[in-house]
Amino acid sequence: TTTTTTTTTTTTTTTTTTTTKTMSVEKEEKEKKRKKKDKEDKEDKDEDDEKEEKKEKKKKDKDKEENEDEEKEEKEKAKKKGKEDKEEKEKKVKKKDKEDEDDEDEDDEKEDKDEDEDDKKEDKDKKEEKEEKEEKEEKEEEEEEEDEADKEEGKGDKGKLRPKRRRKHDKEQSKWRVTRATEIENDDHDFIKVTLKFDLGGDIWIVALYDHEKLEMIKLKVTGPKTYKWLSTKIASETENQCLSEETFTTGCFKGEDKSKDAYKVRLKASKEKRRKDSSWHVTYKTTLKTKAAALSPVATYDLGNNVWIIAFLQEDILKMLKVRVTGPSTKVLLGARYSGKFDKACTKSESFTLSCYKGADPEGKVDVLKMAASQASSWDISSGTSMTVGGSTQRVKLSFDMGDDVWILGFWEDNMLSMIKIRIIGATSFVWMSGRSMRNPNKLCTKQQTFAEACYKGKKLEKDDVSIKLVASMASTWSITSRTTVTGEDGMLIPVILSADLGDNVWIVGTVYDESLRMVKIRIRGPRTSVWMATRFSKSGAFDAACAKQETFSKECFKGTDPKWDKFPVRVKATQASVWRVEPKTTVAVGDGKPLSMKLTLDLGSNVWILGTFDGKYLRMVKIRVTGSSQSTLIAARSDNAYHKLCAEQRSFTSACFKGAVPAGTIWHIKLKAQQAGRGLEPPCPRFCRLQNGYMQPRRKCRSPRCCA
């Protein structure tokens, strides 16, 4: 029994131990499973987090790409819009230019039509008288030719049948007209514009050039604007004076030594257009219109050609226009008159006056009295290289006076002796001798260019053999470049012109330095805003002389470098016609009953129009006048400005932009003018341009005083 109990106890203990172990194993397995599950849960969580991060990153990348696409799209839209705006702007500019050209063409057609109507009217009035006169002249010429032929053929030939002679009206009319732009090559191989031309009819012309005391003549048949058939060439060393003027140049002058076809080349410029004849007389601003109230000075003049002019005067609100044919310095024939109370403001300025302005009612009653003052303008100007030799002494010409019609008085002053000659210029180096004078101990006024005048030409007579002259002349430019002229860059930017050189005959070289490169364009000025391109040159930094980048040393010799062969840098020209009168510092202005104020500021606008300014307390007083004489002027406008810019208070930065402010109503302006007539071609071009603030840029003015821009 004890043994069985012990065995049972042992079995129970063993079972208990086994149970305990089993429970421990299960517990460990549960713990393992739990840890495994926790690990799996953690891995799942990490995996989910990683997936979430990837998803978030992907979303961010997607958002970023969408933003970049949107930004790119916006940039492309902005670029496209800018391009469209630029194209639209260019279209507008082209459209405006086209409209301006169309308007100009319409005005030109209207002008031509009006001119044709006027010419027809004049021709109709004089047709019968002219036909009778021509018929009479033809009969007389035929009789003279027959008499001369009889004398030459002798008595024995009286019975022979002579060929029928050609009459004047049988001459075949030329379809082509040789223009003044035609050039002939001289002995120095330079091409110079023709000085003489004669129409033989049937498109056969004689063109001639007087140069180096020789008359070069070529007879040719015009076949196109630049083509011709050569017929013959003659050179005359000794020529009569009548063959040196176009008015008296005839077929009888075509004689001398025969030359070959290639002896003198011709650059022909011909046209089929019927152009009006240039006026030899020019209306000056000394012309006046005497009315009951006052004597008026012209506000505008318009040349119709053939010495026919329209002269406009402004009296209160009425524009009075008279059409005249100028026949002399103070004589004229009145052709018509128009008085208009409704007119365009452009018709009160010469630069914008056109034939369309000439309209209105015929004047009622007696027409106002017109006092004419005209001059024959010289087309040639004296250059600085001209010199004279008298009595073995050679001197540069320091004194010159333009008498008009290309007649000049030239002289120099040495050892109390004033030597002078009078010549008519007919070419760049050629002239016709007229007379000479010398005077000892002359008046001091005659020894200075500023006061040298026709009255100085007196004294002992000089013969042609006593004097030799080396003439250097150029066709005078009637237009001058202003500081508002610009050159267009490759990117379309408008670059102000800071360099200019006058080559004469309205041919100018304008230039600028931009991006360290020198850009130059040669143009011929046709009007205040029109020009013709001739050539272009440009040089990069280091390839051009430093002197060519400064106005004071810029000259025609600088015009070299790369030739693009086309108008690479278009010029927007702003030109003005040079003033004949120069305002002097002694000029004063009084406002109302105030004291006279001396002029501190002056600005030449061209065509003898000046802006004068002075200071009256806190006000800048300004007047715009047209100078008509040494002490006469016409008031155009007046301004008083008490809020003027500081740049307008200095002469060097005083421009037309300063002319603003209040318009004084009922104020009387008393102007005591002191002006002097400038000698053309003698004053050196102003040496530099000034760079100023706020877009102001102004060249030095042509002056002898220290008032030039510094």
C-alpha cells in the first residue's frame, strides 16, 4: 500500500511537472506568436507608412510638375502675347506710315492737279499772244536763214533746189528729261553734277560740265532713266561767257576738240515726269503786306515753281494768301488772292503749308498792298580751302559776301591792303571772273567777316591777270540735322544721333556710337522729316579712330568700315532750314510797362524762328519770334512759367520743350531786337553734343559767342 501510494504520488508529481512544462511551452509559443504578430504589425505599419510617404511624395512631385507646366504655359502665353502686341504695334506703325504716304500722295496729286489747272489758265490767257509772237519769230528766222544760205551758196546756185528747213514747231518733243542729278567725270576722275544741259528734241540732249577752265560737252540720246546712246563729245578750252549760263547755252556752243566715247563717262539720271522749273527768285521775310491796321510779315511761303509763289499773312483770325509771280527783287505780278477765316493751323507755318491751304473767298474791295522783297538764292557755298594769290602773296580767303545768284565777293586783308574779287561760281572748282578791287587802309568794318558787305567792294581796279584763285566750293545745304534725329538699331531701338557732317547739297553723314561700335549713314535730306538713303558703314570697337567718335573731330574721312550694301540702320530724320539771322545778346524784352530785360536764353528753331527767354522774379518769360531784319521781328507766341525745370534755366540745356506755361492774355510785349545776318558757309560746325538729363540732348549752336553748349 505504501508503495502504491508512493507511486501514485510520483505519478502525480510527474504529471504536474509535465503539465507545468506544457504550460510554459504554450506560454512561450504565445509570446513568440505575439512578438511575431507585433513584428508583422510593425512591418505592415512601416510598409503602410512607406507607401503613404511614397504616395505623398508622388503627389508632391505631381503638384510640382503641374505648377511647372502652369508656369511654363503662363510664360508661353506671356511671350505669345508680347509677340502679338509687338506684331500689332508694327502693324499699326506700318498702317500709319501707309496712311501718311497715302495722305502725302493725295496731297501731291491735289497739288499737281491744282498746278495743272493754274498752268492751263495762264496758258489759255497767253496762248493767242504767244502763238502770234512765235509765228512772227519763225518767219523772221526763216528769212534770215534763207538770206545767209543765199550768201554762202553764191549767185550761181540760185536756181538750185534747197532742202526744206525745219521750223521750231516741227521739232520732235523729248519724252525723257535729263535731271540735275546727272554727273560727268572730270580730268581728276571725279563725278560732278552737270552745270549745263540743252534739249535738242527727240530725246537727244547736250549735257555739259565747266571744270578746270574747260567745257566738257557730250551729245547723247536718252533711252532710259540711266541708259543712253553716245553720239559725240567735244572739249572747248576757250569758251564765250554766254555758253557758261544755261539761259544762253545753245547748239552753237557745241564746238571744240573731238574726243572719244570713253574720254568722259556720264552717269545719267533721266525722268519722264514733267517737273516744274525751279524758281530763281526766292521770297524773303522782309516782304510785307500793308493793311489799314498794320504792316504784316509773312507766316508762310510756298514755291510753286517758275517764280510763282504763295505768300501767307496772318491778321487776327484771317489768313490772307496772295499768289504772285516774282519778276525782280521788288517787283511782282499779282495772280490771285484768297482770304480765309477757317483754316488749318498747319497753314500758318512754312514747313507744313501746302497748296491745299490756298482756299477761301476772294478779298472784297481793294486788295491790301504787297511790298515785295525777293532775292536770287545762291546754290553754291564757299569752302574753307579757297585761297587767292595777289602780287605773289597767297592767302586763304577770310572775307566773303554772297550777293545771290551764285555771285560772290571774296577777299583777304594783309599789310593794310584789302584785296577783293567778284566771281560767279558755276562748279566745285570753276567760276567766271567778273572784276577785282584793292583798297589801302579801308574801313575797319570791311576787315571783319561779320561786317564785310557789298559796300566794301571799291578801290583800285584789279585785272584778271593780277589775281589767281584756287576755288573750293560746294552746293549749299538748305537743310540742317537737328538733335531729334535718330538711327534705328538692329533690335528696333531708336538711338539719338550724336555725330553729323555736312557734305553740301543737303547730303549729310549722321552717326552714333552704340554697343562700342560706330554706326554711320549717308543721307540726302528732302524735307523736315524725309530723306533718301545713300550708304551705310559700321565699325566695331578698336576698328575705328577715336577721333571719329567725337563731334568736334568727326568728318567725311570717318565714313569707312564694313559696308552692308543695304539700309541696315534706318534714319528717322528731323531737319530744319538754317536761319539767316542770328539774335545778339543785346536784345531786350519788356513785359507791359515793366523795365527792359536782357535776353539770357536763346534757341534757333530754323527758318529765322527763335525762342528768347529771360527771368523776371520767379517767372521765366519766353517769346517765340520770327526775325525779319536786324531790328524787326514778328511775335508768334509768348509764355510765362513759374514752375520751370532747372535745366530750362541754363543756356546749354534750353530747348523747345521749355517753351510752356501760362499764355499771357492782353499783355503787350515790347521786343527791342538786335540781330545780325550770318555769312553762309563761313561759321564752323559746332564741335560737340551735350548729354543732359530727362532725355534732353542738344547740339552746340552755330555761334561766335561763348554761349555754345559746353
